[in-house]
Amino acid sequence: MNLIQYDIKYDNNFIPILYKIREINMPKIKCKNEVVLINNIMKKAFDLSHMMEEYCYIIAFFDLKILGIYQVSHGTEENCDMEMKNIYRFLIMIGANNYYIVHNHPNCSSKMSQDDYVITNKLFDCNRLFHISLKNHIVIGDDGYRCIDDEIFEMIKLGINNVEDYYGK
């Protein structure tokens, strides 16, 4: 399987241009679970579980086909700022209709932080505008990986901000 990592640069007229950074030759990974597949790809291609700084990537799809990977941001040990315009610029330019967001936690824990939930909420707000689906938000650490729990993911998707609203209490 060949994966293409992209970046965006501006031409002389300040028009954004999508260009290929590198092609990553990956062994065929047989896996029925997409989240496990994404985790395996990111560990093998980028060694995210051992990075000392935080990196965030988007894996863009059109239906079930991977279109490419884009590094959204490179942060510090403490945080990694993500701008929504950069995420959606890439997704629109490559023609994606769904995507995963994947990042590492340099503190070795794959536990979701409060900031991770805030970012996921912001992504869902933008998804409604652009009609591009976030399939999941995955965090990779030395202890493995985690993704947004199905119920919490559904709450965020529906725009529900607290558990009581979701369960009707």
C-alpha cells in the first residue's frame, strides 16, 4: 500500500497548492477495523508513539479509499495548536468526504485530554458546514491508542454538550 504525505504551499500569487512531500511504501495491513488500521499506519509510517513533541495528522478518505496524509501541526511537549482552516483547506483540496484526526501525546498516555474533546467539538461544527465527516479522533501513546468513546462521539456529533442532555435526565 502506498500512502502519500502532502503539504500545502502558496504560489507567487498566494494561491494554495497541494504538493506531494513523499510516498510511503507500507506493507499491506489486513485489518477489518479502520481505527486499528489507522493506528498501525501511523505507528509504522511516523513512529508517533515515541515522539518527544506532539504531532497531529489528518488521514483523508474518499469513501473507503485513503487519499493522503497531512501534518496539521507540530507542537511542543505541552500542546499542539490546530487551526480549523488548515484542516479543511487540505480536506477540500484533496477531495475528501471523510477523515480521521490522529495525534500523539508525548507524556506517553493515550488518554484523551479535555482539549481533545474541545477540538473534536470544533471539528464537528466545521463538518456540518463543509459536509465532510470526521470518522474518529485517535490519540496514540506508549500505552497504545484510544479513540473517542462511541457514546461521547455520538453526543458530540449531535451537538449535545453534556451527558444529562444525551440521556434525557
